Amino acid sequence: MRHFIFILGFIFTLSLTSCATRVAVTAPHTTVVKVAPKHHKIVVVKGKRYYFWNGKHYKKTRRGYVVVKV
């Protein structure tokens, strides 16, 4: 009987976990700038580095620079 309860508990525990480890949601129209212009400024906001030019803040990613709201 103890084995049966243990197996039910194990199956119940597995049913609560998710197989998805990361869900990435991207905006439908994200513009990626490959190279920052020479006149960009580096700005630190709340300990994070952003790049600023043309009145917008950008965050550096593997693909390039993406516009973000600070």
C-alpha cells in the first residue's frame, strides 16, 4: 500500500511541473540596428547599460541593438 501511495505522489508531482523551460516573446515589428553610430552615448540606468542616440534608448543583443523603453 505504501508503494501505491508513493507512486501516486510521484505521478502527481510530475504533473505539476512544466516541460517548458523558457518562453521567448518577441514584438512583431522589432527593428534591429546592426552597428551603433559613432555619436552614440552609453547611459547606465539602474545598473544596466543602454546606448542612446536619436532620442531613443537601445539595448545591445547578440543580433545588434534593439529599441527599449527605459
